Amino acid sequence: MTRAFLLAWNPRKWAWADLSGAIDQVGIAGVFFETWSVGNRGDLPVGSRVFLMRLGEDPKGLVGSGWSTYLPRRVPHWDATRAAAGDTTLSIGVEFDVLNEHPVIDLAELARAPFDALSTWTPQSSGVELNADLAAHLEAEWATRTALSGSGAVLSQTPSAGMFREGALRVITVNSYERDARARRACVAHYGATCHVCGFSFGKAYGAALEGFIHVHHLRPLAEIGQTYVVNAIEDLRPVCPNCHAALHHRRVPYSIQELKEMVSGNSASAEQGVAADGLVGR
């Protein structure tokens, strides 16, 4: 059974300088990757559900959710002063599927049933585990408020190559069509985290910290559908790098994967010919 944990964020201690950019990334790609300290919590499995609690200053409450992408690792402390003194912390990778500047569920609401089952929603550090009943209640309410899942069910730890309902329109900074995180995870599980256009892999280029990071492209644009529909994660989605994802959407009617492959291939051939010609002239 998928376990759920609470992550803590205090803006007074760590200013998330590009939070707006991270929120935009979720809106565009359906996911944002970040590392997060979990204090001394060592038993946090890959694929655990995590909820981000904003503390320290108002507005306080739950502002994000996601999934853990690797086991806790010992790394230099996130506080530069403590890191300089040699302090370390355990850290995980997080695949955020929801991020907001203001709480989706505020602290006052969390103090009421059924959420008051947790002894404290204002922990000193991340890694507090939520019991199964509380996690189920929270996931159902979270799904209702974010339109992540029509059923409000806890999303499965292991993605399957199934069908997922997408397209529910929600309002963030601008209107965007919600992408079900399960569909993205199923697509990446099937195809791998390598760009379907250019073959780029973040893991190979940057190492373990970015292993598994990739955008997912809808072959049929959600904005053209305008309503909830059933998406097949294998037939309708493809993993692409951010550059190729931006290029695919560079015109009103997106390019196809094949069109962009031909553009990349043709440009590479032209570049090689140019290098050869320059060589001849130089001699």
C-alpha cells in the first residue's frame, strides 16, 4: 500500500526564489522535479505520496503534492550556514504534480475533522507519516479541489498502462487543462525518460539528481478537446525533453513527433555539411 508523508516548507528559513516558475512548469508539463529534505526520516519508499505544508508565515496550509522519486540520501544541509559547518540531512527527489502559492487546504481547515487525527500539521521538519485513513481522506479532498482525479482515489504507486481521465478545466494563474499524474507516470514507465524526438536523457547528461525527469507530450492537444476524456497513456502520450516540447508547440497546430524528428535530422545533416565545407575552405 502506498504510504503518505508530510513535507514542511518555511519561507522564512528557505525562500523559494522561483516558485512561480515551478508552478508554471507544473501547468505546462504536468510535473516539477525538486529535491527535499526529510530530516532524519530514512524509511521513505520510492513512490510514496507526499504533501507540502507551508509553515512559518501566513498563509499556512497545504500548497503542493507529489511523489518521491528516490530513497533518502545523505546530502549537505539545505541551510548554507549549517552546510558550511558540515551538517547533513536526508533528502529525497520529489515529482510535484500540484504546486500553489496559496494553500489548497489551509491550516484552519486541517484543525477540523477528519484532518485533526494528526497530532500536528506544523512539524519542525519533514517526514511525518500520515496514517492510511487520514491519507485517504486527504487524498479525496485534495482530488476534489485540484481536479487531479475524478474519483478522488489514492493514486497507485506503480503506474499501469491503463486509461486515465483527463481534461478537467481548472483555474490557476491562467486556464489550463489538468493532466492526470498517473497517465504521465504510466507513459514514462512504458517508454522510459528519454526524449522521443532527439533522444536526450537528463539522467545521462546530469546524473542521478535528474534521473527520470522528462516532459510528457499529448499527441492530441487537451486544449482542442475542451472536455474530460479518456487518455491511453501508451497511445496518446510520448516523453519529450523541454526543448523539443517547446518546439512541438511552436505553432498553433503543434508539430507531430515525426515532423520534428525530420527537422532535427535535416538540421544535423546541414550542420555536418557546413562543417565539411568550412574545413575545405580553411585548407
